[in-house]
Amino acid sequence: MKYVSDLDESKNIVHEAFIAVWQKFETLPNDTDFKSYLYTAVRNRSLNYLRDQKKHVALEGEHVESIAANDPGMEVKELEREIELAINTLPAKCRMVFEMSRFEGLKYAEIAEKMGISVKTVEAQMTKALAVMKKHLANFLSILFFIFNL
């Protein structure tokens, strides 16, 4: 309860910890301090639960209703527009590398040959482009999760 603040989930976590210890009982050393072992197992499972909860982006009910009520393709169009804006913020060389890789499907070696640069430079430009894209599109992750979970 100290970590999770949900009685039912706390019970589930403790139950899972006991089951795990029971399944490992034969393989644990004879001098195992089970009280400490269980405490640590429950604490770690609680922290894992909290970590996993952060991964699930909760859309507020009002936002979900507006998405469901609108044209389903509207979010895709908005996302496409944001991707285009993000690509346009890239420096010219970086944008060229990104477009050749993602839109033309070229391999890094092919891009390097076409542009007359090294494969390492292509890798560096792609790393930079993906970082910019990730930063620019961070606010749209909830839309992506919603779209792909329909």
C-alpha cells in the first residue's frame, strides 16, 4: 500500500510475490532470510507496477469522446501534418538523409554513395533526425497509442 496506494493491486502484488517465492523455494539457499526476501520482492514488484503504469498513457474521457466522435482519419491527418512540420525543421542535409532512408527505403550505404558522404555521417544524420522527430512528436504519442489500439 505504501507504494501502490491501491488495496486490490497491493494484494495482487503480494500474492504474486508469494507465488514466485513458492516456485523458487527449492532453488533458494538454505540460509535465506525469507522475511527480507519477501519484502524486497514485494517492493520491487510494486516499483515495477508503478513503472508500468507510467507507460500507459491515459487519455482523458473528454479527449477520447472527441476523438471517437470525429472523423477517425482526422487524427491521422493531424499526425501527418505534424510529422511534415518536424521533417521541415531538420537541417537540409539531415532532412535529405531522413527522407532517403524513410521514404525511398534506401540503405545507409546507398544514401552515402548517392550523397558522396561516409556511412558514419549518414548514421550520425539519422540519429540527429530521429532525435528531433522524437522530441517534436512527443505530444502525439497518446494519439498514436489510441490509433494503433483501435
